[in-house]
Amino acid sequence: MATWTPDPTFYPSPRMASKAPPERLAYVASFDPDRQRPDAMTVVDVDPGSSTYAQIIGQTDLGTGDELHHFGWNACSSCLCPNAPHPHVERRYLIVPGIRSSRLHILDTKPDPTQPKHVRTIEADELAERAGYSRPHTVHCGPEGIYVSALANAEGERPGGVFLMDHESFDVRGQWELDRGPQELAYDFWWHLGYDTMVTSEWGTPDMFEDGLVPEAILGAKYGRHLHFWDLHKRRHVQEIDLGEEYQLVFELRPAHDPTKAYGFVGVVLCLQDLSASIFVWYRDGDRWATKKVISIPAEPAEPDQLPPMLKDFKACPPLVTDIDLSVDDRFLYVSCWGTGDFHQYDVSDPLNPRLTGKVRIGGIVSRAGHPKGNGPLNGGPQMVEVSRDGRRIYFSNSLYSAVDTQFYPDGVKGWMVKVDAQPDGGIALDDDFFLSWPEGHLPHQVHLQGGDASSDSYCYP
């Protein structure tokens, strides 16, 4: 795995990463919602000059019943940080968790990037024994190794947390936290390397999502509503911020890529007061962390017969912000509204005062908006989003989580993936030539781009 010189896809700063060559491949986690066929890592051609543009050109079958969800690289630009012990590791392996099975699969992309080779499986009992966790969720490569969040302990209950894996052997090293303080629920995590700070968010325990969201738990404000701040190197909890019990499902975290900036964005799926969705900013306020709600996206009125059973009494379609992504230059924030089918672009040059600069609509619970390519009414909606390093191309898929998909789209989600083109000074439009219908029996989830993207790398230099 070691090379004499640093991997050419590593960049010391986001400014340099934004000048990287365009991606040619996208890796997409694909799963069978019925758990009858193997889940797979699919490879999509995203080179506009290719004869197979916007087509699946490779597939590696993995386990059955894994529900592949979020995955990540074994190494990234954080290897160039001053405290990194391994600057010559390659960005080569994909670490692919199964959120339902608690397995982790290791895929080698080097022999043939279009046909990743499955080289190891870490079983649930090994994860439980070594780290005391289950339901691995999110993967980030850090200076010390591979970090993975987990939604539950070994028994499938609280607390969830974070564990570390070795970047060469892929052995599970163990639980990351030395003092978790009040933290119990887990979901996403990320860090400010320049401030020795980790941030974590909250969803719920497996009994709150594996068979779908629990309406009584939502109305009872039992889902996650906190942000947690940690001393990254001491591995200790230092501060908890309660966003308010009306804010349920605190999901994706997107810190500023510039390591001199101490702020970031988090998406909140649902406000119990009016079914709106929100974006909060966290930032330094003196020697403490603070938050501010900077974006509110309202629900849209709808007739009961247009809505799934769990929404009929509300007579409204919630936006359901289920993913966000921040461009590498920290200028534009992208927001997926899985419920209404909207995909928003905000100029966040001033992070405390975002400005809407673009919007497209595709899919949606009520709207079922089609694609310019003419594929008829579509269900599902903008979900897992990925932004190219230069910020000009954005890709997203339409499935959230199998049990939740059927709650909000009872007719069954039909998988698809699309591309959006972004203008340098704001404005977005769907690529008329990029609409990929997913193969029958599988659904697409997270997307990562060959060589890195806006949600894969951390930087130590501005």
C-alpha cells in the first residue's frame, strides 16, 4: 500500500484540491431492499466523452441483507497533515459498512477501478468483540487511521459511537471514546483538524429505524436533537448543544473545508411544529461552540389522498432534508429535500446568512416530477448528494433507507441517479443527458467519486 511519493489524489489544501482533474468514475452503494439478492458496489461512468457515459460499467457483489449505506476511502488528503504518520498510503480501498448486518467489506479499486476486488469481510461478531459496537454507518479517513460511526452498542442498544480501524490491516482497533459524557445516540461525525475538535450528530437506536420511523417516537421527540463536541486527540466529550425538542433527526454534518475556519452546517430532517426542515450552523463563540438556525424550508400543503398514511392527517408534504453537502471552496451548500423533490443550492460565503441561488425539482412524494430526458413521473427524491472537487458537477441518488422508503413512498421507490451542473457564480440545472435508471431489484444510496470529492477529504492547510 505504501508508495515512495504521496498519492497524487491527495492535496494539502482545499484550494489545490479544487484544481484536481475531473472524475471519470463514481462508486455507488447499491442494495436489495427485499434482502434476497447480494448488495453490490456499482461503478458508474461519469466521463462525458465516454461511449458509456451515465451507465453502470462495473459491479462487485457483496453480502445479502447488508443494506449498504455510507462508505468511504481508506486514506485521503488528511494523510498530508503534520501529525499524520502515513503520508505515503494510497487512496485505494473502499470501506463499505452494512448498516443492517453490521458487516464491513473492504474493496480494492487498484487492479481495475471499474471492478473493485472484494478482499476482506469483517463480521459483526468481530466488530462487537473489538469495539463493542454494531450498525456501522459513516466512514471517514483521518490522520490516525479509519474512523467509523456506529449507531448502537454490541447488543443493538445505546450508546452508539465511533471506532477506529487500521489503515493497512483493516483490523478494528477499538472504541474511540475515552469519556463520552452525556452522548448516547449517534449518526454522523466529522472534525475541525485545525481546532482538535470532533463533532457528532444523532439519529436513534435500531428499534427506532430498522422497521421504519416510529410515529409515536417522532411525536414524543425521542429521536436525536443534539450536537456533541469532542476533544479530538484526548477523545473526550467537551460540550453538548440541544437544538430543541421540536427538532428531530439531526443528520449530516458538513464542516468548513478550510482548516482555519471554525464553523459547519448540519441538516435537521423535521420540525414538529410545522413539518419544516432546517439547516443550522455551528461556530465558535468565545471559548465555546454555539449554533444558529440559518435556513428553514417549509412544508407544502397537500390533499390527504396525495400523501402516504403517516402524513394524511397533517395535509402537508414535509421537505425532509436528508442530506447536505458543502463545495470544497466552502462557497455553496447543497440541500436534498427528499420529501418535496427539491434540490437547493445556497451561497454560504457568509455562513450565518445563506442565500438561495438555485433550485431544481425531481421526484417527490406529491410532485413526482420527471427528468428532462423524459422518463415520466418519478418517485423517491434527491437524497445522497456528492459534489465534484471543482464544484461544477453534483450527483445524487434517490433512496434513503429501505424501511423508510416504503413509509413515505408506499408504491415502492424505483431507483435512479442524476447529475446537476453548477455555474461558477451560482445557478444549477439538471444534466439532460444524465439519467440512470437503477437495475430492477436494487436501489442506489451513497455516491463517492474516483480520486476524492467534497465529502471525502480533510485538509490541514488553507
